[in-house]
Amino acid sequence: MVAESDPAGGGAGFAAWMNRLVARPGFQAWAHRMPISRLFARRDGQEIFEILQGFVASQVLSTLIELDVFRKLMDGPQTARALGHALSIPADRMGDLLQAGAALGLLKRRKDGRFGLARKGAAILGVPGLEDMIRHNRAFYADMAEPEKLLRGQGETRLEQFWPYVFGGNDGMSRPAAERYSDLMARSQVLVAEDTLRLAPLRNVKCLLDVGGGSGAFLGAALRRHRGLSALWMDLPDVQPAAQAHFDSAGLSDRVDLRPGSFRAEDLPRGADAISLIRVLYDHTDETVQALLRSAYEALPAGGLLLISEPMSGGASPERAGDVYFAFYTMAMGTGRARSAARIMELAQSVGFEELRAPKPLRPFVTSVVHGRKPG
């Protein structure tokens, strides 16, 4: 007989019993003595410690970036003493930092005691916008110092101050905030555009409307990839100068019509047979998202394409990028959330979109994609 408190049946009851058993200190001591269970106990211990020390590891990475250590090692290995002298840090403490960087695989310690750049460290310099995102994460780390307050929604966060546009209307962002937003998004959107365009069915699209287009990084990449494509751009008025400068410098201005405005205050422009929402939905509440999707549905012709790209939760299969990092990042922003592809498709379907698909993401820590069509 299954108890009413165990709706999942006997399997859940057995799992609960097993968890209580594993949680006993005596069981852990026994497990470490037995040959087979010792393997699992050690692996679990190592993985738990990796989670525990994750914040310290991220701070080591942040410090290496802030002190520009990777670039200082581009020309060859150096000693802790030499680097410490250049950075006004005692040699022994600089040695600790470099040793930590080597333990994380970002640096290499040579036999003569000098430290050089490892492949992963060099890769950080080669990924567009990554250094800026790592620096920007300091605000996020400050918000995560007291995650209980974050979960309860107590007090203003650093990320709320950094991303004020998510709370405003068409005039909700100051010019410095708009420039800061556009600058960071432009540098970080290179990889997002790359992965999105590999998964997006844009081959037969004639005109693409990019809503929340920022400085135009994604739209510029789409226009370069699809030579016959024309485009409409929409974002807040204060972001328009950065977008115009981007399209001018890329020689794409004659293929883009800029339509400044707020999707929360105005209808979306007509005339495009595809609408892209690149890292837009996860900034906003379900109500705002549903209203935006409805506006996109109304703006598209029959058969028109909806393209959504942003970090997503794993939903029924939790995964680290969406359900750890981006879930708490959006929480710290004060609005929005990392939704699963299934939830996004549900919201899109609720306003009329069909043929909804979520292709397997190339790099979930960069972005995931959902696309669908207006029936017709």
C-alpha cells in the first residue's frame, strides 16, 4: 500500500530511504572502506568540493583578468617575483595567484618555477567580449554574497543598477546606461550570433525585424551571412546611435531601416517576414513576454518566422548554464527568468504560433534557440 504522502509511488519512497541512509555519517565511513562504494564516495566527495570551491575559482579568474596577467604572459613565462614587482604585489602572494591559475588549467608552471600561459588562458583572450563579461560578473558575485536575500527579493541588487532598462518604458534608460548596455551586449553577442545563425532557418527570409537589437551585432552578422536579406531594427531611442555607427562602419546601412521605440509601449513595425528576439525574453516577466509574442504574431504575415535565442533552463532535465548561472543572474536583475525551451514554446503557442522547434543547442552556456511560424 502506498501512503498518500508518496504520490510518486514506491520508487520515490525507496529513493527517500536511500538518501537517509547515505546521509548518515556512519554509512559514509563504511562506504569509504568498501572497494566498490569507495569509488562512488570519493567521486561524490570530489564533485561536492568542486561545487564548494567554485566561487573561489571564479574569483581567481576574475583577479587574473583584472591584473591583466594573461596578456603579460603572452610574450613568454615570467616568475612570480617579476610579475609581483610589476603589479605591486608581494612575490609570495603573486606566487599563490599564479599557482591557483595553474591548478585551474589557465596557466602552466614550468620546471624552472616560471609561469606561462596555458591554452585555456589564451582562449579567454580570443573569445570576443569574454574578458568584459568576466569583469562585469563582479557585480553579480556581490549579489550572490547573500543569496538568501536574493531569493526573498530583499534589497536592491548591483545588477538592477547595471541593467536599469528592464524596468523603464521607452525612456527608462539613461544615455550612460544605454551606452554601457550596448557596449557590453555588442562584445558578448558575437558567439550568440554565431550559434543562433547556425540553427536559424533564415535561408528564405526576405526581411528580418530584430527587436531589442542593441548595437546591431546580431543583425549585422545575419546580414553578412545572408546577402539577399534586408532588415528592420528596433530598440530604445538612446541605443540607436550605437546601432547606426555599427551599420555604417560595416557598410550595411543601406540594408537596414532603424525604427527606434519600445516594444512595451508601441506596436512592432510591419513589413518583415521574420522577427528575431535575441536575449530579450529572459529579461522580462511572463506577462511582458506574452504581450511581446502576441505583438510579434500580429506584426508577422501568414507563414512568418519567429526566432528566439537566449540562455535557457533545462526544464525537466536541469543543466548548469541555465539552471545555475543564468537562473540566479536573472533573479539578481530583479525581473525575468531563464525559461526552458518547453516553457517558451508554450508561451508562443498560447498566442498562436505553430511548428515550434527547439534544435539541440551547440553551446548551452552561450545560447539556445526556439523557432516557430505563424500559421497561414
